[in-house]
Amino acid sequence: MEKGIVVDREAQMIGVYIPDKDKTYRGIPRKKVLKKTKIYAGDYVLGNIVDENTFAIEDVEERKNLLVRPPVANVDIAIIVMSIKNPDFDSFLLDNLLVVYEYMEVEPVIVFNKIDTLSEEDRIELEKWEKVYKDAGYSVLKVSAETGEGIEKLKDFLKGSICVLAGPSGVGKSSILSRLLGVSLETREVSEKTGRGRHTTTGVRLFRFGRNSFVGDAPGFSKVDALLFVEKNKVKDYFREFLRYPCKYPNCTHTSEPECGVKEAVKRGEISCERYKNYLKIIKVYLEEIKQLCP
């Protein structure tokens, strides 16, 4: 049987790319496959070429992960696109996304787009957030889909991987994808009335980028709740910088316990107050001492 990857999934339509043929076929799953599992973009499938346009799907290989939004399987890298302005940067949304991707064992890369539009004050803010997330242990890139600045460096993160571009609506995910792949994708401006981007994508499609490399675009969103994916008492395990600091109690929640290494690190400025506050907000805990920790 031939092996392929699902690169297009919208409603009943399935597109399967067969590397040996360098061609995408319409995938038709057998009933035994549909009884066993749903099929998602990113799935590796086995089957037979029926004719010049059709591929019969006989089996779906076991997935290493499955994202919910966008619904993509076997993802290696999540490129989280944000902007400082238009729309305004939302660190709480970003930290929720980072927790979810860490939980899904997908490597996040933070990309700030629209750097060509920033004022001097905005650039200072960008430098602040860049430091916060680099210090936390994440790769942070700055790009402009308009001018192409930083796009070549971003391409290096995509090679040899299945990647998804994620982030809120209006930050320019489709514009970045157009730059990366040299194709024209539908984009729309941020709504002047709401300040939010209009959705431009309804299905999930993976675009081939070099050999064995795929990148996907997906609908934007304005809210993510990490607790829908991760148990409340486990969220702390997905803040990378927290793991550097030992606490007196092995099950420390970094909230009200004494001799907490994380809180001490916050006091010393080694963990950003913004990240720590977002952690408390995610787990829905308010600390009276937060004003002393983060004056």
C-alpha cells in the first residue's frame, strides 16, 4: 500500500498527498476506517491509488497528538502569531495557548507580526514582551508579513515538520503563510468596529513546504481556556520557568504554600510578574500577597 498524509480536510472532502507520486488525491475512506476513527489533517494514512484522482484509505496510523483547534494531527511545531497593536497584544491568551501546546507536547514558537507598523513606544513594549518570553524559555521571532522582514528565519522553523499557525484573528496568520509559501491566500483587515479580525479560514489545509514539511492555517480565535485541556493542579507543570525552582513541598501549587521557590523567584524578578499573574488567573486563584510579590 501507498503511504500519504492528509493535507486537506473540509466537511466531506479529504485531500491526501502521496510523496512517491508528488501528487494530491481525493481520499475516500473505507467503511472499516470510518468505524474506527475520524480523519484529520496531518493524519498519516495507508491505502491504494484507485485512479488518477482517487486514493482509497485503508488505515490511519496512530497519532502522536491531535490538536482541537485547529484540528490537526501529528503536529511538531505551533507558530503562535501575535501582534502588539491591531489587535492589541493579549498575554493571557498567549499564556493559555502555551499551556495547551506544552500539554499536547507541541513545541511553541512565538511570532510577533506587524513590526513595520510599530511606533517607538510600541517597540519598547515589544522588547519587553520579547524578553519575558525568551527568559521563560521560548523562541521568539519578529516579522512583518507586509515587508517580508524576518520571514526567512521563520522558514527555518518549518523545515521537516508539520506546523500550524495559531493565534487570534487579525494578527496576520494568512498573510504570513502567503509570504512563506509564495501563494495568495484570502485575508481581510481587522474590523474597525470591534478591533477583531474577521475569520478568513473555515477548513483545515496543510501546505507543502519543501520535502516532508507542511504548514497549516486555521480559524482565529479570541479566547482559550487552558483548564478545558489541563487539570487545574497540573497547570504549573506547563509554565517552563517554574520548573527551574525547587519548593519545600513537591506538590506545591505556588500560591499559599511556605518556602515556595517560584514565589521567591518572582520576588527576585527572575520570573516575570505578568506570567505569574496569568498563571494565577488561569487557575482562578487570587492572592492577597500579590501586591507584595509584584509591586
